Amino acid sequence: MKTSKERKETPIFSGVLNYFPLAIAAVAHQSYKGNEKHNPGQPLHWSREKSADHLDCATRHMMTPREIDVDIVCEQTGEILEVGSGQPHIVAAVWRLLAQAELILEEMRDADIAYNMHAHEPMSEHFDSVTEHDYAGYNLLPKEMLGFKAPDNYYVHSVDGEGDGCGKVLTAKSLPIPD
């Protein structure tokens, strides 16, 4: 369970919704339009099984960020072949990136990988063991990048650096490596 201080360090309303109200509303509309396209007549829901290539799709949408996603219409019959969202492609890219982020964060949560949203804070109380080694300051490192011999499934979660990207590993734990 999170403390009051920890909850306040995730300001969803003041730190996201207030910063990006137009973008958030556009992404919500993208969800609606996507549901109408992929699940016509069904209540709004994310059909995760219908598409898993979020990074490829996001990149494709980012190639034409200002282009509007319009309906594709048959010239002969006027039939709508594919419903567009009516929004710039960047909105679809954001939706895809949020989908990928959600999947990764769920995977980490389900694998019990305690990712640290505040990498500057020591996390040793969250881990089985603490190991100190010098290494570049990444928040989550596979063992191949540690710079020291580590057992399988070894991750580093926090470093103490001087702002130059290097520092001492403060916390580490043997964890399942996500794909």
C-alpha cells in the first residue's frame, strides 16, 4: 500500500490532465473511434488480442503526425471501407504508445518487478539483496549490462550518480527477465 506522500508523487490530475487536456481528450476519442471500428456495437473496451504491434503502428503514425485519419471510401459505390478517427495521426501514435506502456508496466507488475519511478531514491528496502558496483546510471538494467558477473535474472533498479549518468548501484534483486 502506498503512503500519502507516495500517492502525491503521482499527480494524475494536476500533472497530466491539466498539462494536456486537449491531447487526453483526443486520445479518449481515439479509443471510442477504435472501438467503433474494431468492435462495432459493443461497449467501449480494449480488444488486446486484435493488435499487438503497437510500436510499429505508433512509428507509422508518427511518420505523418499532422495528417488527418479520414474515412476510406469506395469511389464507385460511396461505401465506407474503413472508418477514420478524424484526428491527426499523432493521436493514434500516442494511443499506441500508451497501450505499449500499459502492457510493459503490467508485465513488470505481474512479474513482481518493483520498478522505481524515483530512481534517485534508494530502494534497498524493496529487494532481497543490495549490491554495490560502479555502473552507468540506468533505472532498469538486464544483467548483460551490469558490468559485473551476476546470476541469471539479475536486474539493477537504482543508482546513486552525480548527474553524469554514472554512479554506484544501490539496489538489485534477482528477478524474472521480461521479454
